[in-house]
Amino acid sequence: MTAIVPRRSYRRHRTARKSRLRPNGHGTWIRASMVDWSAAGVSLTGPVEDVPLGPAILAVSPVDGTNDIHLSCVVVWQKEDKVGLKLLGPVNH
């Protein structure tokens, strides 16, 4: 019998949060919905078919309605209307 090795290091949590993504070199934000998150990253869905792999900024709408939370990230995969992001930490302004 073969043991099943978990694919992920962090537990995923489903969510429905408004967010925006701005890949490096893009002057405009892409509106998307965060569909799940973990300590390591997030998955977004929306009009993201042409989002390039690489560095980006993620803006997440906060629960309390104040200012967006801005995080540095890397787009690590893209498939149809979904992208996966590795979170790097807060954006340094």
C-alpha cells in the first residue's frame, strides 16, 4: 500500500473577496475575485487570461471597508479564468 503525500504545505481556505491585480509593467489594475487563500498564496478568478507569469501587486478589499491591503506577489500559474499567486509580503511604498 502506498501512502498519499499531501500536495500542499498550507491548508487552503475558500473565500469570496474583491481584489485587483497589477502585473509589473502594467499601468492598469485587473479586477478579480479571490476564491481561496493560504499562508503561502491565493487563487483569483476573473478576466485573467492574459496575465503574465512573474511579479505583481495584489490589492485586496478589507472586511471592514477601509483601505485596500496591498501585497507583493508572483503569478506562478495561469489557467483559463484563474491565476495562482505566491504571496511575498506587504508592499513597501
